[in-house]
Amino acid sequence: MAAIDAEPATAQPQGSIARLRSMLGGLLGGSGEASLTRRLAGTIFVIRVLSAALAYFSQVLLARWMGGSDYGIYVYVWTWVLLLGSMMDFGISSSAQKIIPEYRARGEQALLRGFLSGSRWMTFAASAAVSMLLAALVRLLSPWIGADEVVPLYIGCATLPAFVLANTQDGIARSHDWMRLGLMPQFVIRQALIIGITAGMFVAGFHLGATAAMLASAAAVWIAMTGQMIALNHRLAGHIPAGPKSYDIGFWLSISLPILMVEGFYLLLSYTDVLVLQQFRSSEEVGVYFAVVKTLALVSFIHYAMSATTAHRFAEYHALGDQERLSAYVAHAIKWTFWPSLAATILLLALGKPLLWLFGPQFVVGYDIMFVAAIGLVVRAAVGPVERLLNMLGHQYVCALAYALSFVMNVVLCVALVPRFGGHGAAAATSISLVFETVLLFYIVRRRLGLHVLAFGKR
């Protein structure tokens, strides 16, 4: 009897494993477009989650090793690097997902080769020139800048050219479906290097202040970018035959600059809360708020993963005139953005306190802020990557207008709420602005493209 009773206990786990394999096979298997998109988005999501784990670990270590004030300064400077570095490529990292598929579809190999090399030289040279101007501006304004912030800001300026070039290479790699090559150097290798370098400094007995942390971050950005460049050049050499190059910089910029406007306003919207908080509140409070933002980052990664996977296919299907295929693909992208985002939000809110405690006991006071900040992220996920859809289909200017209005709203609300409510006010301002942005994007897509872009409701 004991042996008979034991058989179901053994079979049940095996049956559960078989059902899990079947479910994963249904989600990630197959050869169709939807299956390929899920696999690529899954790859991006795994990379971003791994990156988030490394970034989270590095931020926990830095917060504990540096102390609240130095950590707040580091967060402030690094936020400027992320903001400016993401804007100084003229939008090329995103427009590559439109330009490269179009060149390939038309068989314009010379223009394709010219773009693959010329876009990188252009963005690197321009960002280097802007970085020197910014360094001069820091020197000019140094009497009015906190003494502890000046040197980290100089280091941030030196970091920008490599950061911008890495973004450009990321866009090129993703346009060829080389997701790991595009994302691993920036999001995994760079974070691992930051941890390794700062840990080495700490063990060696160096004072790990904001300056040392920025030096480690700058070294990590340059090393990761160089390795990515070598790997990308090797991959492209085996994928695209050698030959003459043509450069159509005017066309590149005509596509890229409107997209830059969209992404620029979105980035400003994303970072306004931290930057305004720095002006009105202490560095310690900035550090707590940044820890909350990092904790909720998993939700944004899902949106990012689907956006990065789908953008060049939106452009391809539109170029082919296949409206039915495009509409079905958009609906699939929205569904696979919203529901995983909702699940991730619920999980993060449930685990919020222990996750914040990892930064230090004093960071748990930010737990209430998580609920306020989560509202905007979930609402934004409900329309999926529609900003990429508008950009790829030639509606960049109206998309930029929507983001500009949302950014202005965010600035006004942050200035009104942050001085009185601190981190809670910053989170409320950002969530309200994201809800407003989502409503605008839904209306624009409905009117201009005739598509229903909510994860639920009538299609």
C-alpha cells in the first residue's frame, strides 16, 4: 500500500513539470512573428532583470559604503549622465530601427554601410564637443555649485561620449535582432564593472565618496562601450558585404530629430522628479527616492523590452502596406506589455519593504512612495509601446507634442508639490503626468491610425 500511495506523489511533480514545459513551449516556441517577438522580448527582459539585479546590488553597496550625502550626490550626477547621454545621439539609436529596415528593404547597401559607420562617428564627435562645452559650463558655474559636486560633474562630462556611442551601437544591434549584443554591454557588463571597480576601491581602503564612485562608473562605461564596438564590427563584417559607402546625413536627421524630441521630452519627464527633488530637499531624501525608483524599475523594463523588440517591425509592416498584420502585431505588443507589468507591480509592492531595507534601514521610509509611483507606471503600460508605433509611422511631431505637454505638467506639479511633500509629491507629480500622457497617446492613435490601443476593451 505504501508503494501504491507513493506513486501519485511522484507523478504529480512530474506532471507539474510537464505542464510548465508545455506552457513555456506555447509562450516561447513556434516560428511565427508573435513567437519570435515574445522570444526576443523575453531575451531583453531577462537582460534587463539581470541588469536590475546588478544595478540594485551596486546601489545597495554604494549606499552603504558611501553614506547618505555622498550617495545622493552620486545619484544626482549619474542622473544627469543618463539624461544627457540618452539625448545626445540626435535620436539615432531609435531611428536606426526605422532607417536600417528601410535601406534593407530597398536594397540600398551603400547607404546602409554608410549609416552603420557614419552614424557612430557623427554621434561620438558631436557628444564629445558638447561634453567639452558642458565641462566649461561647470567651471563657469562652480562658485554656485556645491563644492562636493564639481569634480563628479567633470567626470560625468568625460563619461558622456562613450555613453552616447554605446546607445547608438545598441540601436544598430537591435535593428538586426542582436538583442544580447545591443544590451549586454550597457546593462550587464557595465553594472558588473561598476560593482567590481568600486568593491576593489573599498577593499583597498580608498574613501568611496561621490568622486570615486563616478570614476568607477566612467571607467565601466568606456570599457563596456569599447568591447561592444569590437564585437559589433565583427558581427557586421560577417553580415553585410564590403563595398562603397554613401552618407545621407540630411535624411538621417530628418528621421532622427523628431524622434529625439519625443525621447527627449520622455527622458525629461522621467528624470524631472529626481532633479527637482535635489533642488528642494536633502541629498539623503534624494537617495531614498532614487531607491524607490530603482525598486520599481522592473515594471519599466517590461515596457522597454517590448518597445525595443517591436519598433523596427512596426516600420517594416508599415513600409509593406500590410495594415492587417500591423494591427494584429500592435494588439499583441500591448497585451504583452500590460499584463506582465501589472503582475510585476503587484509583486514589487508586496515585497517593497524588504527590498528597500537592503539599501539600509533608513530607506524603508520610502515604502509609501512606491504605491504613488506605481500608479503612473501601470497606466502607461496599458497602451503598450504606442510611442514607438507613432515614431515608426511618421507621426513623431504630434507624439513629441504629447510628451512636451506631459513634461510641462510634470515640471509644474513637481515645483508645486516637492517643496511641501518631498518624495511623495515627486511621485504624485510623475504619476499624474504619466496618466495624462497615456490619455493623449490613446487619443492620437485612435484619431490618426484608427487603432484601439488599450490592453482591454473593444477593438
